[in-house]
Amino acid sequence: MADLITHGCIALLCKRGQQALRPDAPLHLASFVAGNLLPDLLARLPAELFTLAAARGAFVPPLLLHGWGPFHIPAGMVLTSLMLALLFPPAAQRAVFGNLLSGMLLHLAIDLLQSHAGAGYLLLFPLSTRPFELGWIGSEATVVVAPLLVVVTAFAWRDRLVAAWRRLR
């Protein structure tokens, strides 16, 4: 799986590209980047935390150890995007839903490029349980790619970073 740095940088670069093409359109940057990070945060973080609790002797039902995978498949992404968008004012819900879901689908596209030791992704669940992945890069490739992406992303957003730095001073 790509790490959160890689996912975040790719999302920021995609939104920067969109801004270049349509500077008059609202970016909704936060919801897009959040959508790109949420599949891993929702599917992996709770499982890790409950596993740590179980390792320290706490009783944790098995569902809480392994039941978070649906957040990392398209059906779960659509439902998560919808539920989170409903937390926003009605005028913003459609844009937030679209940005969250497109961020999540970009996340999935990035993950599909990798080859994993285990099974791939259940793209058509619940209609099919056949896993899929392209296997074009190893999941360890992010160790090399992430630092480069941070530099490229910082360069692409340098005007915003400089403006934010000036406001802080």
C-alpha cells in the first residue's frame, strides 16, 4: 500500500493541476485530500489500535480487529463519502461528496498499481469476491518515491507555502 505521504502528495498535485486548468472553480482541497487519505485511515488505523489493545490484554471482539476492510473498497468509499458529506451545509454537500469520493477513487487507483504479498482489492464487492490489482510496482516503492513527491509537491505549491509563511511572520 502506498503510504499517507505518497497519497497526500499525489492528491495535492492533482488539485494543483485542476487549479491550473480551472482557476475560477473552488478547489475544495481539504475534502479531496481527506478523501485520498481516509481509506487507509479508516481501514487500517482502527485495526492497528484494537490489535495493540488486544496485545496488551484487553478483550477485543474479532470484528473490531478485522472488520474495517469495507472502508477500502468502492462500496464503502461511496457510503463513507455520502455520510461525511451529510455533515456539511446543504449547499456544500454535493461538492464535498464529489471531492471526497474522487479523492477516495484516486487513492484506490494508486493502490491498484501495486503488487501485494496477499490478495488484491475487491473492486466489485459485494457482487464479486475476486481480488484485483495491476502489480506494476512493489508496495515498497514508496520508500524511494515519497521524498521525491514531497519536494515536487512543495515546489508546485510554493506560492501558497510562501504566502502562508509570510502570514505567520
